[in-house]
Amino acid sequence: MNEDTTTYMRRINNILRKNRRILSTLNPNGKITVDGITLAEEGFNFHYFTNIYRTQKGSKYFFCYDQGYIKLDNDQYMLVHKQDYVR
């Protein structure tokens, strides 16, 4: 890898870790609903996530490592902690 690739990967990893830290801080008990503005004010970047979990009903949860979220109505987000059944 050249230096540009390493720098790019480090930058992406820092964004993902920051996203995870924000979700974890806002969701200490495993499940909570927050406003999108709250996430944005904390510096959350919605463009970066590690994986998507699709439910049988077609809903999509976006995860940053073990911390995830799903968009609800009215700019609300439910934050969740990854369960064993989520792959």
C-alpha cells in the first residue's frame, strides 16, 4: 500500500470509530430513539457504516461495528446494539 491509500484507510476508520462512539454514548442501555439533529450535532456521518442488516419485512438497520440505527418517521432514529441473530 502506498501512503495515500494508508491515509485514506485511516481517515475512513476514524470516521467509523467516531460514529460508533457517538451511537454507543447516546445508547447506553441498548435501545433508544433520538432526533437526527442530535446525531448531526454530535458529528455523526450518515455516509459511513460497516454493514446493513435487512429484516424479513425489508427494513434496513445500518451498523457501525456493534452499534446500529434505523430511520423512523419525522427525522427520528432508533439506536440499537447488535444482537446475536444479526449477522
